[in-house]
Amino acid sequence: MEIQDFGEKIGGAKKDLWKERGLSIEDLLDMNDAEKSKLITKDNIWKKTNYQELVEGGLPIRVAYFIKTIRDALPTKPTFLRYSLSQEEIEGRLEDYINFVSDLRNAAMSLSTENEVLNFYDNHISKYIIRKASYSHYVDVIPSVKEFMNNKLLSASHIKNFSQIDREIRKKLFCYTDDEKVLANFGIFVYNKENVEFDKESDGRTFMRLKNGYNIFFLYPEGELSNPSNWRDNTIFILHGRDIIKNNLESIDVAEKFILENYKEKSNNKNTNTKTRKKRFVPKQLENIIRNGENYRNNKDITGEDMTTTFNFKGGEFGNWLSDNDRQQSLNFGYDALLDLSKALSISPTDISLGGKLSIAFGSRGSGSALAHYEPLREVINLTKMKGAGSLAHEWGHALDDIMGKQLGLSGFMTENYRCSGPSSEVIKDVVENMKYKMISGDEITKKQVQEYEKHINKTKNVINSFFPEEHLTKEQLEMKDKLIKDLIDNAEKNNEKFYDYITTGTGIKEIDELSNLRKQTVGRAISKDERINIAHLQEYIFHNKNQIGKPVRVKTDFYKNSIMFDDIYSKTEHGYWQSTIEMFARAFACYVSDKLNNRSDYLCGHADLALGLIPNKDNELELIKAFPEGEERQLINEKIDKLIQFLKEKNILHDNNKMQDINNNLEFDYDY
């Protein structure tokens, strides 16, 4: 018998999606509110268009560019004041947006001639327009598209001629071939007496006056090109910028051939991105999945009902291409791993579903390239057949972060929104802060602090000395100046309490005021208020830097620094993926689970310590970096996650384990995949 999906239908799986055809109103029936907010966008309704293919297929380039301007002018997602609308009204506005974008998509993508572009406004846009008065340029729009029809779209759709479109096509090299892009960097002109005149400036320098339509350009040929006798009438010459690179060519075709033969390779080299292309990080698939520990199943094959009963999963599903053998192994591995997880966290197995909200999927929702992922919109973990083995703890960490954040009244993941979580903010903040920062001290740190302190003292002396040219001061006045500078430095701590009053009033710090008076006596002009305030800031820096000497310094953890470096060498869809708080927490959580286990459980956390990479150091030697916590950093982060789990238990969101004795029979075994 085929092993079937279990629990509630999760929905939104890859096998159910509208990715190819574009989103329609019918698809809303299978979406929850979070998905509607996230997925109803222009890109999902009107899929990104390959304009190059349209042009190569025979569509006029002006038409292709017009389609692009219409699509670009549409708002990327529906925007309206949701708080002022009922849920029914919100649903209506979302449907209006889908209808509007779909209508313009269908109208624009059906265009085939330039004449249809010129009539687009009358044929397709005008039905949305309410003209205020026959003599007015201002219009209103029908209520259903009020927030979606903007001035940019009106302007883009109202085309009377193609002059603007032609300019933009040339400027952006829209749908140009590689040869056309090279040729666009050059000017090709006819040489005759109507277009070109030679003349001389007053200093005798030869120049050419080039007429191009209504414009006149001035060129300064050099060498043989500056002699009119070296130019043949009714031939072609080439400009690159204002430089003449070739003349006396027989035709435009010959000129273009010359450019492509001599400059195409250079242009390609110039446009080639020399930056090393980032590669995708893929942990090595586990060859053998080993688990040793308690025999929860008694070697029995697990069913979907077992997953629902034991863990209270909301739903579970399998990819269509998974065989029954694959499905059974996924159930068995997943069941044992999740019971290991509940034991490691000392929580009830039913808490694995995080209040009955979490679902699990095996090979049904991935793209094939991802090992595993968590979908916050559907609150489901997906493991991609056996490639996902080893990532379950990581993805469950994402689920914990997201669903517990919602339980705490946040708008999403705990680690991103803890500042809004009231009393719970401190325990979450401790996890985040210790993942990213640590305090360090020691002789080297103290030495740097002293150097920083001395640097600010020297800067202060240099600034003050710049107000007192030595040739204007007597020996006694120089001694007075040096004494006042010394007093200003020595009294930095005492004057700190006067700092804020001084930067407001510009007076009140004795040493600065006396320095100003001394300058007036010696140079004839006091130090200005802005300059005195600057000296007060320098004195404040001296106080601050002296006060820091010997104190621990807050720096990035190795975990954080290495995660930043991973973003430099490995690609990911989201910018800053590896160093994001959400991803750092999931990796730290997987390590935490691995450390809490008393047994090996590869399916659960076999990838916890596999975020390894090589990067050149300052000596250009390859250095191993690890985008997961280690050593003291790891120990401290584990302690903070311990406190987080305990906090969630105190909030009665998670519960102490009281069912394991009913499941365990304390038999140990190993199994390989």
C-alpha cells in the first residue's frame, strides 16, 4: 500500500503552485493570510519577461520596450491602508490588484505592432479613467484601481510618438546584440564639406567643426588627421568620444567591420566582471546515516499516524517522486531524530509541533538544489529526500524562532523582533548578542587603548598649537600656553560634567576660555565659539579614552566574523544570508542540539559542524574558516539557548518531557542508509 500524506493538507507545495502560469484569483483559495500578504506581487502575477527573446522572435524593439515600461510602472505589490478595512474588504482589494495587473499583462503581452502601442491608452487604459472635465489635463480613476494606477503608469501608457522610447533604447542599449553594444560606443560620420569644416584657433591649433543634425561638435585632430589634404570627400570616419580613430573609409559597413575587428575583444574584456564569481555552498551529503541510542520504535516501521500522534504535527506530505521505500525511510529516520530532539531539549514530544502548528514534508516542496528549508508562511519543514539528512535540527531551529516569535506576540522570528517582545526581550537578546559579540581583554587590548588615548592627546595639542604661531608669542606666553594645554588634559575628567553646558554656551571650561583670551592677547583674535566647542569635544574624547584603559572591549565573535566572510565567498539568494541573525541562530541551534545529545543522531544534526570554507589570509595562504560557533563562544551561546528554552517552558509554551518513558525501551542499535 502506498504511503500517503497525513494530517491536514499543507497546501502551497511545489506540486500545487502556479509558478509557471502566474498567480490568479483562484489561487487565493489555497492561501492563508500570510501567504497572500507575501505572494500577491507583480512578479508572481506577471512573470518576468525575457525581452531579448521577444525581439529575436520578431517583435519590434519599440514594442518590447513599451511592454517593459508598462510592467515597470506597475506597483510591485498592492498598497492600501489595511487597518482601515475589514478582512472582506482587504480580500476585495487583493482581488482588484490581481485583476488589474492580469488585465494589463494580457493587453501588453498581446501587442505586436507599433500602431497598437500608439493606441494602447485608448484601447486599454481609458476604461479605468474618469476625466474630471473636458478641458482639464487632470483625471481620476475608477475606485477598483485607485491605489494601483499611478502617474508613472499613465505617462508610460500614453504614447504619441516614439522619440522618447528611441532615446531610452539607445541609452540603455535595450535588447542590443553584443556587436550593437560595441558599436554604440562609437560615432560613424560622413566626411564632406556640408558636415565638416576645418578651422584654426587664435593660437594656430587646428580644429574641426562637425555638424550632426542641429548639433555642432568641435574636434581637435592630431598629426596627419589635422591636415585637410589627408581627408577624402564623401568617405566615412569614426569617433570614439571626441577622438578620431579612423578616416577615409569607403562605407558604413566597412567602418562597423573595422570597429568590431579592432575593439570588440577589448570591449568584452572591459565589460567582463573580473571579480571572482561566488560559488554555492553545499555540505557534502552524508554517505551513511548513523544513529546510536535508544530504540524508540522497537524496529517497527513508522506510519503517518504515528507522526501525528507522537508529535502532534499539523500535517505531513511526500513528494510525488519519492518511492514507498524512500517514504518509509524518511518516516523512520525522522521519527527517531525528532524523539532525540525532544530528549535533548527535555521537552514533551508533542511540543515538537510547537503547539500543533508545525507540519513536515519529505521531498515535496524543494527545488532539488536546496538540502532543506523552512517555510514561515506555511510553518512547514521540508527535507529534500536524503540530501536533507543532517539538517533537521537546523530547520526546526528556524521553526522554533518563527512560531515562538508569533506565540510571544511578535510579527515574526524571535531573533529579529526581540526588541518588541517586552519582558521576553532580554532572554532572546542574550542569545543574539552572544552569537555576534564578546568582551575581550588583556595586555594587547590595554596597549591599544593607551595608544588611542595618547593619539587623542597629541591631536588636541596639535589643534591648540595651530592657533598660536610661535613667532607671535614670547617665551612666557609659550610657557603659559603649554601649561594651559597640560591643565586641559589633566582636568579632562573633572571638566566632563561641564561638557554639555559648554557645547551649548561656548563658555565655562576655564582652560579653554583662558586659551582663547591668550590668543586674543598674542594674535589679536580670540578662538571662535565653534573652535572652542571643538576643543571641548577633544577634551571629552581624552576623558573617554582614558576611562576605557584596562576595560574589556566588545568585538565581533569568531562565529560572526566567519559568517560575514562566508557571505563574501559563497552565494545565496538573500543578501547577507550567512551573517543574518536568523541563519546564525539556526546554525547555533543545530550545534546546541548536537552538544546536548548523549548519542549520535546524524539525521537530526549531522550537518551541524559542516559549514567549512577556505579563504586566503593576509599571506595569501588558504585558511580554514567555520561559520558555526566553537570553543568558549559555543559554550556561552549554549548557555543562553538553555535559558531561552527554560523561559519558553516558564511561559508554558514548551513543557518538560514526561512521555519519553512510555516510548523508550532502552535498546541500543546502529543503522546505516
